Amino acid sequence: MATNLQFIQQFEITGTVQTLDCDNIFSTNYDVYFFSYELKESSSGNDQWIRMRLIDNSGSVISDSEYDYAQLVLPSNATYYQTVGVAQDNWTYAGVGYSDDTGNAGSIYIYSPNDSGSYTYLTTQASSTVTNIAYGTKGIGVHKVAETIRGLRFYTTTYWGSGTVSVYGVK
């Protein structure tokens, strides 16, 4: 799949922030987009899940209860479990943004964001560590309003201290 990726843009966190907007990245050029990311908390003990919201065609961040998601969480010290959200105001996923700057990373595929006649979908997978416990996650999500989407906001309820998000179009 890597040979089918066309680099679009990289976004970097260089100071303590709660949000990172990847704006003006979706277009008619691609139906599928790939995100590779690494986001680190600014201090240990925050232990917050990453949250995501879409940015609509006018540049507004969509915070209405239009997001559904399901996720499989695979901790190294226990049996797996699921998290589910229906009619939420964001997509919430484990696997990134945890404590101790341990190097949390993952990937996202976004499907049909620029199609005003279709819902926007995503699939995710990530890995992280929390207090020496490794976590793997796999998730799916849908934004249940058909509209043109131009970007994606990452945010946390605490603060990130560093990180990068790379965006690619999938041919």
C-alpha cells in the first residue's frame, strides 16, 4: 500500500497545545486519506484518550452529536475489551496521548470526506504504553451527516507537548 500513498502535508506540535487542526487537506483528488501520527502528552500522569472532530467545508469544527465509533482495546496485562460511542460529539480513541512521553503512535484511514452525498468513515489502529502496560487498539467510526469535509481536528482534555501528523492521499 505504501507505493499508493501521495504525500499531502505534515503538521507538527512544537509547544504545549490542546488541539491540532489538519485543515484544507481533503479534496476531490482522493476518496481515501491515510494519517500517520505520533502525539505525546506534555507531562506524565495525564492518561487521556485522543479525540477527533471533523472540520466542515466552511471551516467550522463539527461538535454536534453526529459521531459513532467502536473500538477494540488490547492491553498486554488483561483480556481485551470494547468501547462504543453512539451520537457522540467526537470520535474518542485510546492508543495515543497517554502519559510519560513514551512514544504513542497510530494510523487512521478517512473515507469519502469530500463527498457531500456520503457519510464520512474512518478506521484506526494505534499502540501506546501506560504505566508499563502496552495497549493496542483497532477502531471504526462514522460521521452520520452527509456533507463536504475539509479537515480533521485532533484534541485532548489535557495538553500535548510534541508530535507530528502526516497526511497522504491513497491512489
